[in-house]
Amino acid sequence: MTQPRPRTRAEERIAELDTTPQTLSAEMEELRRQLEQAQQEATDMKAAWQRTAADFQNYRRRTEQDREQMLGLANEALLSKLLVIVDDFDRAIANMPAELQKMGWIEGIAAIDRKLDLLLASEGLTPIEAVGKPFDPHEHEAVVQEDRADVADGTVVAELQRGYRIRDRVLRPAMVAVARNGNNTPTTTETDSEINSGGLN
């Protein structure tokens, strides 16, 4: 009588497997549960990645806006300082004696003044219209009030210092003289207190 052949390790493991329908069904249910859990985790990870990517884009946009704003503020500060020099050139040319106006070096100064005006324009600066306009506390700073019978009350009658806008906002208001006329009907709705708030005391 021959001895039965010893089982291999693989055969032993196969024999140990429980292949009853109940066991297989339970294992399939567990595998299904694990798959659903893995899919949920993948969905959660994708949503977290998308939020992180959106947050990074927002951060990058805010950083770029802050950088542009800082550069804009630095540029405006420099332009404000430059306006003082422009004012000096304008005053020098306006008060030039007639006998000096044809001299070559005077024409050179006038050329520099024109170049400064072109530089301001290239940076988005435009002069604020003042004389003949109704007083506007957002654009004008009233420093003098003049009794005038020939113009309506609240009208700007003189520009003492030119004002400038940079793009859509005021960089420096115009310093102006404003008419005071009790006989004419005001052309604007500004009251004396509004004119005073523009710098007139």
C-alpha cells in the first residue's frame, strides 16, 4: 500500500480556503465597501486639491494686485514731488520779463517745461479744469473768496495752483479763488460750508 503523497503548501492553502457562498458573499461585500471608501477618499482629495489650487490662484492674484498698488503709490508719490518742479517752471515762465523771452536759454527752459508736461501726460496725469467752473470740493481747494458781481456765486474765478487727476481720481486738487456774489443765483448746490471744507476759512 502506497503512502499518500504529502500535500504541497499551495494545496494546503487551497484546502484552507472557505468557499461557501456565505463567505464569498461577505468578502464581496467587504471589497465593495472598501472600493466605495477609496472612491470617497479620492473624491475628497480631489476637492481638497481643487480648493488648494483656487486658494493659490487667489493668493497669487492678491499678491499681484498688492504689488501693482504699491508700485502705483510709489509712482504717485514721485509724481507729486515732480509737480512741485513743474509748478516752479510754470511760474518762472509766466513771470518772465518780456525783454528776456527771446533769449536762447529762456527757450531752453520753455522746452524743458514742455517735456515735463509730456512726461506727466504719459503717466496718465491730466490738468483739472478750474476757472469758470462751479466750485467742486472734490477737485478744487478754495483758498480765497472774492466779491464779484460779474459771475455767479460759487464760480471759480482764478487758479492759484493747477490741480491734476491721475487716470480717474484726483492726485492734487486745484487751489482756487471762488466768487462770492449775493445778487446772482448760485449755479451750484454747494453751500458756504462746502466751500469752506475745500480749504477756505
